[in-house]
Amino acid sequence: MSTPRCGVCGADVTEAGALVDFLPRESDLSWHEQWSDGYEVTPSGEAPEAAWLCRRHVDCGRLLATRLDIVRGLVLLREADAGVEVRGQLATTIGISEWERVLRRALPDFAIEIGSENVEIDEDWQTSYWEDSEIPAGASNSVECTSWGVKGDRSMVNIDRTTIYWRGGGVARTDIHIGSITPHAPGWSVWATPDAGADRFGSEHLSVSGEPSPLMEELLHRYGLKATRVRP
């Protein structure tokens, strides 16, 4: 097997380098779905959101990967090579759509974590009614929810994207919820609830119920997030 080359400078990646996963794009999720065949087949080669980085670029790359997709991340790495300070270009928040894709990309790993085999990922869509206390002032009580889930013999993990609209039209807020339900242990939930009109969120918008699983904790840590509120 040939030595991988750095995605920035083309240098051979030694033991000090690493394969770095950037925030997945929608096309990256489609690639995984195409190759997974029900998440039983491992694709050959690296995922399209992953880049090999040499010792010189790997630390900065890992930082950029917490906030950017691979295209923007590699652009900033090359700017860093040219002496441009890239840290100031990194937002302290993460896009709600990017967070959704991170969680959807991790669904097969959640299936493995709960000890399930031959798990299929199901997608569902529905509308529901939310009380005034759950939505921004001036928003419609009718909300749309798209769900993705994995279910095994021991547990179930669901991701829900809830879109709330203004009464006059337009998106008021998009929430992302992920939760685990199991008859054998207490469940857990993590909500990302951005401000009205915002498409990004930070730790101050993150709330949790129960104790998230080790994989969920690892994802929060990797993307610089920490739940600041506790729900009953």
C-alpha cells in the first residue's frame, strides 16, 4: 500500500500525520448511502469529507474540521501556509444544517454502539402542533418534523429536524434533536435550539436530558460543544 499524501502540500504522510474528517456535506452523506448497502458494506478508500494531512498541517486541519467542510477547510489551510491567520476566520458557532449532517453521518456508529446488527436507517416526515411556549413569538403552531432513526434489539436512536415557520412565511427556527430510547437503561436527549432567525448555534443553545452515550459525548467534544442547560 502506498504512503498517503497530504491534501494540502502533497507531502508523504508519516506516522505523525492523520486522516481528518471535516464536516460532511449533503453530497458526502449521499456517497455513504450509495456505498453502505444498509450499512453492512465498508467502502474502499477514504470518505469524500476526509483528507490525509501531514505533520505540518494536521493540527490546524483538526481545528478547521470542527467548523468547516473539506473544501473550505483545505482553502484555509493553504492560506495558513501563505501566512494568513485562519483562526480568526473560524466561527465560534456551528451551522444547524452541518450539525444535522454530523449526526446523520454518525447513525451507523450509534447502531454499533447499542449493539445492534443489520440495522436499517428509516426516514419519516410529519407535521405536528406546538404550544406557544415552544415557539418564537409570531411563529405558526404547525411545525414540520423530519426524522431519521436506527433501531436494534437493545435500543433506538432518533434524529429529528423540526422546522418552525413565521405566520407570514419564512423559517423562524430549525431545531435538531437526537435521543436514545431503550427498555434496558435510562434514555438521553440532546437539543440544539438556535435563536429565532438564526441558522447557527453554540453551546449556550444546547440542552440535555439524561446522560448522553460515549459516542454522543465524543461528538460534542469533537465539535467544541457543551450542553449548558438541563431539561427534566
